Amino acid sequence: MADMNEAAWIEANVEVVENYLKKEFENFAIVHRANGSVKHTFTVNNGKKLFKLSIGWPILADRSFTPARIDRLLKENVAEEMRLHGEAGYHWTPSK
């Protein structure tokens, strides 16, 4: 992946996040919105419940933050944090 441009790198990371959310929130629709170079927001909604996850653009663009390392989402139980924060949303910053 070293030769990927920034947009392709971010898109690969976004895909991993979406796959994680699909697994954690079965039967929920997932919408991804990018806010320029500020943040990416993922909204999961099943018509009754809505949860949001925000990840800063610099995190997804960081070359050391590979799609393989996004397994931190699972280790840090991001889905549970999203459920706790509900519609207000959860802003995730991976631990070091």
C-alpha cells in the first residue's frame, strides 16, 4: 500500500471501518460522510436506533494507521461506546 495516493489510502481505511460496523450492527444501514479534511462520520441506523462514529481525517490519512491496524476498533470496543453515546455520537481517537 506504500504507493497508494492519500485518497486511496483513506478509502481503504474507510472500507475497513464500514466492514467493522456492518459486523457489529447487523441489519443497520450505514452512511459515511466525509467533512473535507476534518473528519469522517459514520452513521448506523435501523429506523429505531441511530448511532454515530466520528474519526478525524488525520487518523484515516496517517500512513502508519494501516487497515490491518484498524482492528483497534474491536479491541477498544468502539461499537459499545457508540451505543453508550447514542445519537450524540462517539468521537474515536485510537489509543497509542
